[in-house]
Amino acid sequence: MKPVGVILAGGRSSRMGGGHKGLMMLQGVSMLGRVLTTLKPQTEAVLISSNGEPALFAEFDAPVLADSVPGYQGPLAGLLTGMLWARHHYPCATHLLSAPCDSPYLPRDLAARLANGLVGGAEIAVARDAQRIHPTLGLWPVTLAERLATDLNCRGVRRMQAWLAQFAVNAVAFDAACLKNINTPDDLVTVRA
């Protein structure tokens, strides 16, 4: 079975100046639309995890859920939302593929390459380029939902890399261009050019 996908679109987009970053346009298509188009063939289904009004995402023909942990707690909260949704709606799914809404150039073999990274005892596979790890681009066992809920709600863990440090993780190499995040207005101007 293919993994279930979650697009992490629940942040405040503070570096972009607010609003819904994923709805910003590149060559006539929103960033979120680009991510969704890339993930759909690689997954059983895709959830949009967003704390925004669901009606804003009506054009995407995908379910939209707010973070299961209130208060803009970061990408781990969206990851937990995706895990819980996957387990409820796709009980045979073993893994969740996560991607941020601001990475519009993702590869069409993201899921397959991350799955191939689950070797040598690795529990989780995340993407990396030559410079750094991209922890929001990952393949996660849905069985980690309870542990993640405990760490978020009881231990106050908020940083993805801090949470990942508990597990055997394989960082799978990708070209930096396909992992590019559009975080600021300057980033957006650069890629539009």
C-alpha cells in the first residue's frame, strides 16, 4: 500500500509576512497546488493540515484538518494530525509521507526514494541535500502517533529535529533544487524570476 500524504500548511507564515503561504502563486499555480499534484500519484490520499479556514482550500479537492494540538505548535502538530487521520481513514496504511506547502519543486519519486531509505534498521526516512536535513519531508510510521502526542502534549517537544533524535533516522540525499523552500518574499521573487 502507498503511504498516506499530509501537506503541512498550518503555520503563520511569519517570514512571508502572514497569510497563507501555500496559496501564493508560481507560474499560475499555487505552491500548495504544486505540492498536491506531486504527492497525489505517490500516495493513497493526501490531507492538508492547516489552521486556516477550510474554505480557503476548497479548490484542491482534498480534506483539510486543523492541527490536533491547538495554538500553532509547529510542524510536529501537523504531522500528528496526519498520522491520526491516516490511521482512522486508511487503517492498512503503515506510513505517512509529509511535505511542507512551500516546497513547490518536489520530485515525483519522493515517496519511493524515502521508502528505499528505510533500511538498516531505520525507522524514519527524511530528505536531505548537500547542506542540511529537511525534516518536514519525511516518511513516518503511523504507529508513532501516540508517542508523538505524548511528546507534544506532555513533554513540550516542538522542534522536529529534537523529536527525530529519539529514532533511527536515515537522511536520503536529493538535489537541493527540488527541496527548495519558499519562506520569504525575496525567495518568492527569486523563483518567479
